[in-house]
Amino acid sequence: MNILKAGRLFYLPAVFIALLTLPGCEFIGDVFKAGIWVGIVIVIAVVVVIAFIVKMFKG
């Protein structure tokens, strides 16, 4: 058995179990919710860093 078939045999049950346990719409919704929160956190972090740099140069 070559390595590609062995990898396929490992991933096939994992994908099948994921398809049975995770409803598709709920999974996609969770991904988008996580994306929104990650985006918000990144924007806040950038604003804080910019404010810190501005304060450092004015201080």
C-alpha cells in the first residue's frame, strides 16, 4: 500500500464522522462568527498600537 492510500484511509473516517456530527449550516455560521470576532480583535489591537505610537512620539 503506498502512502497516498494510507493517508486516504486515515482521513476518510474522520471526514465521515465530521459530516455526521456537524450540521453544515451551523458549522459555516460558527466559522463566520469566529471570523467576525477575530477581525474585531485585530482592528482594536491595531488602533491600540497606533494610539500607543502616537502617544510615545508626543510624550
